[in-house]
Amino acid sequence: MNRLSVILPAKNEGAVIGRVVEGIRNLFPDAELLVVNDGSTDATCEEAERAGAKVVTHPYSMGNGAAIKSGARAATGDILVFMDADGQHDPADIPRLLTQLGEGFDMVVGARDGGSQASLGRGLANRFYNRLASYMTGHRIEDLTSGFRAARAHRFREFLYLLPNGFSYPTTSTMAFFRAGYPVAYIPIKAAKRVGKSHVRILKDGARFLLIIFKIGTLYSPLKLFAPVVGLQALLGVGYYAYTFAAHGRLSLATIFLLTAAVTTFLIGLVSEQITQLMYRPAGVEADSRP
């Protein structure tokens, strides 16, 4: 039987962490409960220990992603469940994640409905991220930034080196699983309003999410990013040639530059694609190939 580890990254969640841990403990008395105290300055550590959780403490705040990595390394379970420590996620949804995981998936994500978004702006941003990430990976992504998920431990640990130390570990792990060919499922959930103030900064972390989408997408499939650029350059080049030929009966230097740039960009993307195919090797492949 698979052992369950529930990991909660926490920073200054002393007001609610005890209640969250107790809620999980009541449903899963035999599960390993890990609270990663990310340099909290309140009673997060004491409250988590009082509620019965094992606490891993960072000496200073290293970031949400760093807390996730610490928890994944310290966990002993075969199945890892990640939850926010701020009371947004309902422990009663964990069995639904585990049931879906048992259907042959390697990761199951709790996808928030529209009413669970913190604000209209964040909801619109998440929709944009979902669509962009779906294009980059070639799979439908229903909630790219949800921190409520269950994953097989050995699969999740394959990608620890990719996870950023700050926010958006959900973005990286979701895209990495899809691009590695590991099946991912979504179940609908309702997220409650968090207790306390969010640590996410909309503009700064939003830009970071966007960069991570491009980073992970280009790590596995660079042509998905290069192809639209090539198409735009070629379209502009041909369009400008049609205009200058019709108006002046000549071929302009701008047309030559745009078409040359399109060819060059395509070749760079093609070489990048080949490099990623040569370099990407899922964890365990090298070890399995040794005599």
C-alpha cells in the first residue's frame, strides 16, 4: 500500500496552520504531515508541531519553491500531496485526488473554478497563462498555478532541479510532467478565501510566471516558441515585397532582411530543438543503461 506524505509550505501562517494540520490529521491519521517553515517570524513552527506535524525549518525565507523542494526531499511517502497552508484548500478533496491518481495518472491537480480566483485580474491572468502553457506543451492545462496537487514521489523528484525557489513551482512541475510524457489529470475544486495576506506580488510574480512558461516550453520544445516568430517575419517580408513591387517595381533591402531573419530564426530554433532532444534524459535512464 502506498504511503502518503502531505507537504505544506508555510510562511507566517501561525493563525491557521494548526487548524489546517488538524483537518488533514483527522482524515488521514496515518499520513506523514510535513510543514516546511520558510523562515516564519510568527508562531507557525510551534502551532504546526502542536497540531502533530513534522516541521522542516528554513533558517531564513528561501521562497515557496524552495519549501516545496525541502518537503519533497524530506518526505518518505510514495505519494506526495501539496497544499497551501493558508486554509484555501479543503483536505476533504484529497481522497478525490488520490482516487484519480489511482486511475493511472502520475499527477493530479485541483483546478479552481472561476469563483475561487482571488480577483478578476488574477483570474484573467490565469486564463492567459493556461492557454499559453497549453500551446507550449500541446496539452490542455486547466489550472497552471494551482498549488493543490498529488503526485507520485519518484516522478516529482525528477524535476526538483527545474523548480524555482520562488513562486510558480506549480507552473514548472505541470509543464515538465506534460513535456516528459507523464499523464496529468485535473479535478474541479473550490478554494476558500485565504486567511491573512497573500505573499504573491501580482506584477513581479506574474512576469516571473510568464518567463517560466517560456523557459520550460523552450527547454522541451523550442520550435513552439520560434515558429510564430518565423511566421511573422516571413509574413512581413512577403507582404512588404508585394507592396514595394506593386508600388515601385523593385525588391527592397527590408524585404531581404526580413526573409533572411526568418530563415536564420528557423535554423536557430531547429538547432535548439535538436539540442534539447539530445540533452533531455528523464531521471533513471542513464542509470538503467549502465552495464
